[in-house]
Amino acid sequence: MDMPSPDAPFRIGTRSSVLAMAQARETRERLMAAHGLPEAAFELIPISTAGDRIQDRALREVGGKGLFTKEIEEAILLGRIDIAVHSTKDMPNEQPAGLVLDCFLPREDVRDGFVTLGEEGGLADLPEGAVVGTSSLRRRAQVIVRRPDLRVVEFRGNVQTRLRKLEDGVAAATFLAMAGLRRLGHPETARPIDPGDMLPAVAQGAIGIERREDDARARALLAPLHDRATGLRLAAERAFLARLDGSCETPIAGLADLSGDRLRLRGEILAPDGTAHHAGEEEGAAGDGPEMGVALAERLLSAAGPGFFDWRG
Ligand SMILES: NCc1[nH]cc(CCC(=O)O)c1CC(=O)O
């Protein structure tokens, strides 16, 4: 194999946000360690996506998940970058022809975090009628299920922007993924929420690396980075999401845990206005994640009945 070198570095594509860059640096460090190569053998290539440029509207109004990936996937297909580092939870369920997403780094904290400038430890402590900010349909619906009296407002932007909105009194509390805060070095910003209280998004906390299917060198370089346990958990979660045809319009939560060779998959689907929700779980062998994901999705779909997803745009 042609090893990357400072003269011909292996090109790692990433979004340019602070969190995305941190994830790309983590990937580079793992590649350096796995192959005994210097930092200069890898080049980080930030790519601005439509999703990064559109700051003024709710993302789902302009096109959903693919907005953060289209330019990056084009760059891989054109050979301008060798691999792309992603937050797997922001990825569409299927990759474009010619690309594969099959390398997952060891998963970070999967939990959501509760963020407030006050003393409240969680949702239950907020006063009647308080305002909560979030741009996530899932978190919005989960909040209303638990606290129908709260008002939820749209909250976009990076961590700093969201904290400023709390300071400005736009909302009393918000949520951030613990994984992002840990990777940025600020886990104390939020109080972790038990997944039993608020089930996270499918693939939350998991960095996924995409490459060209026929790129044998990228496949070989990435092979030692893949975390088997994370892969098994995501196989269950992503099969669950795929069977539900999860789009950005559908509030869906899902989390698989691996204990020895047993996999436990929990899932939840919600009405966007929090007026209905259905949750369940499946248990099985570690390798049966895809079947478990489909089985759980079908069970929740039949519990919800026809029409549950009819608000989908
Ligand atoms: N949708 C935005 C997004 N995509 C990935 C993360 C955090 C890192 C992760 O969950 O892997 C976040 C921020 C958040 O949800 O608070």
C-alpha cells in the first residue's frame, strides 16, 4: 500500500464547525497512532456546506439532513478528499452510490445534557410555563410529553450562540449532546440526562467515517480505527431508523447497548406536538441488531396505528 506522507498526505474532509474540526483531529490522531505516521501525513480539509451557511431558518424547511453532507460527499466522489468525518446522527440513512459509511470510532457519551444558567437540575425543576429552546424535533416532542405546560422555542447555532441566548433570557433552558461538549472540553456546561428519561437520537455520540467504496487504501487505513461494539450498536439503531423511514420531520429516538454478547435496543417515536408517543425495546444477540431494529420499528408502527406519520411534509 502507498502510505500517506507529508508530500502526499491523506486528505480528511470535514465540516468547518468547531465540533466537526475537533472530530476530524481525533480521527487524524487515531490514524497517526494506528500507522505510526507523523501529523503532516494527514491534511484536514474543511468544507463549508449549505447547512452551515443557512443560519436564519429552521433547517428542515430548507431540506433536512443532506444539507450538511452533499458538498462533502461530492468532494469524496471527485477525489478532492479521501475520507470524510461525520457526526453519524446527522447522516442520512443511506449513502450515495459509490460511497460507504462503515467505520465508526469508539462512541462518546450518548446522553443529552440539560443546560440552564439557573439552579434547576432538570426539566422537572423548571417553573410552570417556562420556555425551553431547542431546534431538535425529537427533544421538542420529548419535552412536551413530559411537561405539557412548557413552551418550546426554536434554538439554532453553535454552543456559544445557544448559551448567549440563555443569557439574553430567550429561554430558561436548552439541551446539548454530551458528546459534543466532551469533545469540545466543556462537559460541565450541561447535566447529563439518563437515557431512560430522555432517549437520545439514533447514533448520538458516534463519529462515522465515509469513503469511496472502491478505495482499497482508505479502507485499509481505516480498518484499525473501527470500533466493533459501536458498529454493532449502530447497526441496530440505524436499521430501526431506516424501517421507520426516519426523516427530519419525524421525532424518533433510539439507543442500543451492548453487554457482553447481548444487545438491547430501546426506541421511541413521537408526535411532533407531544400528544402521542410509543416506546419499546428488543433484546437479542450482538449480531442480530439489524433484525431487532426492524422488529422494534414494526412493533412501534403498529402500536401507533395508521396515520401516525401523516404530518410528514
Ligand atoms: N444535530 C447537531 C449535532 N450533531 C452532532 C452533535 C453532537 C455530537 C454527537 O451527538 O455525535 C450535535 C449537537 C447536539 O445535538 O447538541
